[in-house]
Amino acid sequence: MRALAVSTGVDTSPAIVPHSICLRMNSMTRLCVTAIRRAIGCTPDWTLSGLRVSPGNPGPNPRSGVVKRNMFRCGTPKPRHWICAGQSRITSAEYSSRVVVVKYCVDVPNFGMWSDPRKFAEFAKQIEDAGWDGISVWDHILVWDGAEVADPWVLLAAAAMATERIRLMTMVTPIPRRHPWKLSRECVSVDLLSEGRLTLGVGIGWPTDPEFTRFHGEEDLRTRADMLDEGLDILTGLWSGEPFGYQGEHYQLEESTFLPRPVQRPRIPIWVAAMWPQRRPVRRAARWDGIAPITFDIEKNEFFLPTLEVVSEIADYVAQHRTADEPFDFAFAGIHRPGEDVRQWHADLADLGVTWWRDCWDPEAGVEHEAWLADVQEGPPVS
């Protein structure tokens, strides 16, 4: 059984790692330089919304998934990760015999060895064959001078042509650094090419320097947050295929009609990045389809390893601010360590509403990149 290191809040050894682009890094440069030097040189939507899974019907990918029989009803029977409006906690009386599955995604940067679209597509096919459920790619434009960086939408297009099942994601696209109308076209094109397998991860963009400063972009974080909200309004308006115009503080768009529409209905799923305990991005995520959180200690000014208690706090806060009664994804990020059993840990995460595990390599986690890469190609950490 392949496995992954965890932190339960009792053992103080580092284990679960947030998104590796941020963990204990004082600057983007430090992470990228370390990563390159050490290692990398330099179809339909199968989410569980509405899908019944049982021993006789293991779902589209029986190799991956933590099976947990803790489900709840909110009106009609729904999976545990459906966070219903006004319902923050689920009692044992509400559990039924249905099954929760945590899905597994490999998370990689769009630079270094991954800047070659052919290699990226080949890797996507390899992990699909190994039983993974998705691949997510970062969205950077200038990591440092001279870095080899690819456009993530070209990478995802290449992966779409090479795969048939896995979800294709950006983690995350900084809308304030892009024209929303151009991004709209890119998203729809990949969604069509993949036959409805795109998930759009969004955020305000990090780090500010050099990716905003070098190109005279917006440096104020609050302003970028406002731009993100406006950009999301424009994206969804253009995806509708109906005449749409927009007059915001940061973006203006004369009435236009964008066709074709995305394959997915009502639209392409949108996951929002959030840095807990900052509340505004979590409230933003609650308005959309999913959250991809990392955790940060304001007093110590450093990222920290989330415990189950912290995961529960995030899930509760989302539930308190969610008004829609539709599926909601909680994408947790970490790195696996070969040989450790994480079945109980991932089952506990599923109980708290986590629906996706994003496996990403971190240069400070004590696992060499080659070892991580080889292990990833064998399949998800729980299979």
C-alpha cells in the first residue's frame, strides 16, 4: 500500500504540506531555484456530485479513493462533501450507507521540465494510466529571469489530447494578471478539447514581485481581490453564450456574445485559492464551486501544517457562507512519503468535507524529486 506523510496535531514532525509554492518560503525565487537545482533542472466529469458509488459500482476509477461510509442527507441524499446552505455540521443520525471517495490529483509547476508541452502531455497520460483522477498546473509567467516557463493553457491543451478521463486544472490562474475575455476563450477551448474535463482554479496572484511589478501590473492585494471578483463575473457572463456587457471599476466590456459555450453545464467549475485564516477569499470560494486552501500563521509570519481541527474550521466557515445547495469541492494539498499508511488520515479528511487530495512536491519536505516522481507514476497514495 502506497502512502503519504500526515500530521494529526499530536505528532510534531512535519508531514502534510500546503501548496508547495508557498510552504515555508520567504520568496518565490527560493522555492524555484531550489526545485530546479535539486530536481527538475532548471469523457465526462467524474466528480462525485450525483454519482452513486457502491461495492458493485466502484465508480470510474476504483484504484483511487478513500472509501468512507459517512454520508448525510440534506433534503435528498447527497454526498458528505455537499456543503448545504445554512448547514455547518452533520450529526451521526444523518449518516447513511453511501460512500465518500477522496480523489487524487498530481500538482506540478509550469516551468522547468514541465515547460515542454510534449513531456507534460506524456506525464498526464502516465498518471492517468496509473489511476490518478486529475492533474493541476501552476500559472506563472516569470519565475525569474531566464527560467523556462510554459503557458499553462497550452500544457492543458496538450494533456487534453493525450488523456481521456482525468480532470485538467489550473492551480491557480491569477485573473488580475489576465484579460478575462481572453481567459474565457482559453477555458472554453480546453473544455471543448477535453470533452468537459476542465476545472479553473483562480486567485489574486502570488508573488507580486516579479510577476506584477515587472510588467507594471496592480501591486495592491485588495485591489487585485476586487479585480478577481469582477473577472469572475465577466467569465461567467461570457460563458453563457448570451449577449453580455460589463461596466466595473477595473474592467469594462461592451455588449458581446461569445460562442461556443463550454461543454460543462451550467459552466466550468471554479475553485478559489484561499490563505487561511484570511476570511475574504474563503467567503469568495463559498460563492463558487470549490476551495484550494493553504494555511498561514500571521503572528509567526510563516506557513504551517494544517491539522484536522484547522481543516474542520475551514469547512465550517465555508458552510456558514454558502448559499447554494450544490456540490462543493475541498481540495487539500500535500506530499506523499512512500511507505506510510494514510488511509485513516484521508478518511478523516473525507469526513470533514475534503474531496480532492492534490499531491505536490516540496523541496523542503525531505523527499527527493526523482523519488517523488517515480512514486507518483505508480499511482495515488491510497489505492
